[in-house]
Amino acid sequence: MTIIRRIVCAVLIWMLMPDVVFCADANKPNIIVFLVDDMGVMDTSVPFLTDAQGKAKKYPLNEFYRTPNMERLASLGVRFNNFCAMSVCSPTRISIMTGQNAARHHTTNWINPDSNNAGPKGPTDWNWKGLDKNKVGLPSLMKANGYRTIHVGKGHFGPRNSEGANPMNIGFDVNVGGASIGQPGSYYGKQNYGNDKKASHAVPGLDKYHGTDTFLTEALTLEAKSHVSAAVTADKPFFLYLAHYAVHAPFNSDPRFADHYKASGKSAQAQAFATLVEGMDKSLGDLLDHLEKLAISENTLIFFLGDNGSDAPLGHQHAVACAAPLRGKKGSHYEGGMRVPFIAAWAKPNANNLNQKKLSITAGAIQSQQAAVYDLFPTILNLSGKAIPEGHAIDGLKLDTLLTGNRDSSREEVFLMHYPHAPHRTDYFTSYRNGNWKVIYHYFPSEVSENSHYQLFDLASDPFEQKNLAASNPVELKRMIQELITRMETQKAQYPHEKDSNELVKPKLPK
């Protein structure tokens, strides 16, 4: 920054107070990744799914949840209805940080803080240790590019006592609440967020809120706002990774919103889950308001997303499954396990803003072309002016064209989800999407109801995966399995093995 510019900033700070001025490098926008744990595409009042004409269509679950600030963000930007994540959490989080598919970075399961949870037939050498300071990652790259890097909330990048257990080891300047744990011991300040009764899952770094009525989601929001203000005062562009523990279990009811669901007719757990959703949504609104107060909304880009499909404790009450009309949920090979909400928006659209000219986002648009979590990595780095390190292979592609609401004909519409582990809702599988076709390979078919290695769906005519075409369309099945095998080999994926030997079990072409 030039001397003259520093003087101008100092004068503005003196006149307007530090919480209402931003003088950081205008060429570097502030970037926020707002990540919600276990939030599927249907856990919101925002309709992501569309009808045959491409218009947003509401389903019963959209009427149950209250997310006015997600609606607000969607009106400011573009929402995707075919945005894919890994079906469990740690793989997605590391994909965001590296730009790589889980099959490539080898963290293919959620990370147990204390033991290698490969499963009885899973690859024991999978990347259970997750991220470390030597791995190429988004926070370290952003930090090297002059950003204040702020981590607030859930980490889950590595097991206990590993480097990845502390986000500051992987490039964050600030860490509040991030550790090896995948869920909090408690959401309640009165229970010290688990520090009093469930120390193994205690949320660290929030001692100031212990013994208070401050719900965990609110505490993390207050901390995020504070550290954003500090970055503005220090005249630094910031990269904020706000990764809420909500809406993951335990389903502790947020008392601020409990009355909204008492007459819903749903179970106590379902009502509690809805309060977690609404509390997360309030956090988003509070953050948007804070950016406006600091006068930095026009230069701040927000990516809102979930880390895997829904885990809402709805069961089949009233014939409504937790991701209906999508099939499956978190941990499943169906779309309900992998489709997540995704919204990208400038916090205050202004076509004349320098950075908004570089990355145009069409307010209110719905994007139906498929994209995935690892696309954030190249998109963020490109906008911030940082090159991807030479030799670092990525699977992500820039989202720039898709953010305008238009199709990008240069992009592959493929998504590989590899889960060579157990136990979960689906064990030992790989799914692969290419356009409207989706194939699933089950490594041990006796463990699935179809008693077959293969499932094949045409998502164009059967978006909710009700009709398995594996037997009736052998040509398409063989083509898709061959593509799956090729992509697995390209990404050097790991495979499960026979239970009583080290013999690897790999996908096979149908006869």
C-alpha cells in the first residue's frame, strides 16, 4: 500500500471509526466459505429442485424449514441444484482445501479422531491422517497471497494429535473451535459445549461462553464477526472459513427457535433439527448484516454449501424421508447422500465493482449444470490472483461461467464418489455420474438388496432413482463402468480387499 493511501485510510478510520471502513487491496476480494455440516439440498425453505421448465419447485420439506437468510442470499446470487459433495464429511472438507476428488487425495472416509476406521475390508493405508503442513491447501495459498485466513467452527481435517487436528498448522492465521472432532459434545454453553461431560468431543477455544446461555452456533458467529472486524481494522483482505457444527447430531434444540415447530406434528428430534437449521440461517443473516455494517459487502464473495447429504432425523414420518423426493441420505450411494445446497453471491451486488466485473454472478439465477465441491479451489484461487502450484493435480474446474447462470460447454459433467469402507448406510461402493447417467458399483453385492454389483439410472427420466436399468440397458452399463474404471485408475484410487486376505477387489466390467 502506498504512503498516500495509508494516510487516506488513517483519516477515514479517524473520521468514521474502524468498523465502517475497508482499505485493503481492492484487487483482492474478501472470500467466505460458509459450510454447514450434514445439510442436504432439501433441508431449507429455498427450493433447489426444479420442474420440467427449469423453474424452482417447492416440496413438503421446503415448507417445514425456515431459512429466510438463505432465501436472501439466493436472491443476491446463483443457486445450483446439481451440486455434489462426497457422501461423508472429512472427504468433502479436504476436497475443498485441495481441489481434489477424495479418490485422489485418499481421505475417503470420515476421520475417527482416535483410530483408523477403514472398516474390515477397507484399505488400511487410506489417508486417515488427512491434511498436514506439507500438503498443498487453500488456506496456506491464500495466506501466502496476503490474506488473513480465519477458521471458525468444525475442522475434522485430521485425527487427534496430528498436524491436521489444528487448522493453524495447515495455513490458518486464526482457529476458533476447530479440532479433530466431527461433532460437538453439546451445543449448549451451560454444558461448556461438551467440556463438562463429553471431553472427547469438546469444542475448544470458546471458554468465554462457558456457563452462559449462548448456543454454539451463536458463539461461532460472534467469533467470526469479531475476527472479520479485526481483519478490516488491520487493512487485510480475509478468507473466512466458517464451518458450523450445525446441523450435525447431537440434535440439541436451539431454544431461540423451538416455538416455531411445536405445532408441526413432527417428533422432538425432527423439531430440534429444524431449530439447528434455523439457527444456522440466523448466523448467515447476522454475518451479512455485519459485512454491511463494515461497508465491505460489495467486495465480499460468499460460497454457501453443505458437506454431504442430509442426516435429518425424520425417518418416514408422514411418508416424508429426510431428502424427499431425492432417494437416500448421508452415507448413501443415492443422490440424497451427495446432493447439497450451493449458493454463490456477492454480499451486495454492484456491477461496477472491480472484482464483480472479474467474477460476474447473476442474481436470482438457478444453475442446473453439475458441479462439485472441489471446484471451489480453482475458482477462489483464480479470483484472488493466486496460481495453482505447479505439479499439484486437481479435479476441480473454475465455476466462473456457471455463476452467470449460463451453461459451460467446456466442462465435463462428471462426478465420482468413492467409498471403499464400512460401516455406513451403504458400504463399499463407487458411484459415477456423467451427464444424466449414473452408475453404482457395489464391491460386495451380497450386502445390497439388488444382489448385484451394478445399479444404473437415467437421471433425466428418473431423477429420484427408482428404476435400475442395469439389466435392461447393458450397452450403457458397460460404457459407464468402463468410464468409472478409467477415472479410478487416473486418480490412483484405493480399493477394498477380501476380508481374509490382502487381495484387492476392483470394479469389473459386466459380462
